[in-house]
Amino acid sequence: MHNRSCVQWLFAMKIPLQFCWTRFGTEAAQSIHQILARKEEERQANHGLFLWGIGNAVGPSILELVRRASEPEVIFSPIKSAPREEDVAPPAVVAWTAGSTICGDRYELSKTALVTSRFVPSGPRRSHYALVCYSEQPLHLPTRTATAHATCSSPADDNSPFLRLYSANEFWIPNPGA
């Protein structure tokens, strides 16, 4: 596809020229539908703001996106393949409670925000990451040809659209005895 036709295709699909793309699926013993319902409750409780946990560090990329776009967007698309067994039935699940902004400032997650991930006692993660998102529109599962959009936002005064989570006080074992 030539550059001009690629740009026309992006506009036709309502995909911004610069964006953060993240795929989502079953994670930490929760289905896509359960995660979206929980995130929608979080969005409503926080007046449009919600945290979206991701497994990889995208700090430098997010900083570049924020530099280039006045209203940076996040595009969510569902993973089409079957979920991995470790995501469906992890040994345990952790709830992250604190982290730091891009600027290194400590950030405590509010009682209305919940970011989880699988927890492997034999080799626990030292950190996890979250995108700070805002949407005026309700969150729902995208259709086959559509994606869900949100705007990068900030939970703090430093305009940090990204958190490195490093404190996890709570964990539980999903489906005990199963």
C-alpha cells in the first residue's frame, strides 16, 4: 500500500495516525467479558478514568506518543487466538496497589481502581504496567471490524499516561480446590 492510500485507509477506519495499540484477552483467570465489565465499572466510578494493565513496558513509546499527539489515543483490540492456559488458570492472581509515574513519582491506586495479573509464586514479577485511560463512552467489546478507543490521560499532576506498578499486597488463588 502506498503512503497516500495507507493514510486514506487509516482515516476511513477512524484510526489515528499516532496511537498506542494494545491487545487484550483472558488474563488473571478473568474472561474478556469479565475484564471489560470490571473496567466499565471503574470508568464510571472514576468519571471516565480507568487503568488498563499491560504486560510490557511501553514508557519510552508512550512519552514519544504524548510528545507527538495533543490527545494521544489508545486502541484496544481483542486477541483472536484461544487464551493460554496460564492466563485461564494461573497458580494465583495479584492485585497491584501502587506504582510510579513516568516522572518517578509514587502513585497509590485508588480503591475504585483494580489492576490484576497472574502470580507465579516460584518466579514472581517484580513489576507490571498500566496505561492511564479516559473515555466518555462506555466500554464494550469491539465488533469484528471495529476497535475500542480511549484517550491517554493522567492520574497525577505530571501528565503521566503510564504507570509502572511495583507494589502488590493482595493475591489470591482462583478457583481453589478446582
